[in-house]
Amino acid sequence: MKRMMTLILVMLALGTLANAGQLAVQNARIRQGLRNGTLTRGEAARLRASERRLRRQMRRQNRRITRLTRNGRNRTF
């Protein structure tokens, strides 16, 4: 039981680090697109809003998984 919880928490932590790296790369690509003219300001704003929604969904999902594992409910979602 403790191994399962530890494994899940480690996976969440690693996923968070990977997402932070992906976010930095995505933001750099958006800035590059704005600089070289392949993206308009509106397109960049839509991309950033989409990324924001995705991050929000992932945070909610991570909170739900953490809450369920801390309460001892290891059910499939």
C-alpha cells in the first residue's frame, strides 16, 4: 500500500517536472513565432490560453489522484 502511494506520488512529481520543461519550450516557440512573423498576436494569445486550460485540467487531475491515494482509495478512474 505504501509502495503504491509512493510510486504514484513520484510519478506525479516527475510528470510535473516534465510539464514544466515542455511549457518552457512551448513558450519559447511562441515567442520565436511572434518575432519572425509566423504567428500573430491573436494566434499567440489563443495558444497561450489553450496551454493555460490544459495546465489547469492537469492540476485538477493531479489533485484528484493525490486526494484519492491519501484517503486510501486506490480505485481506477
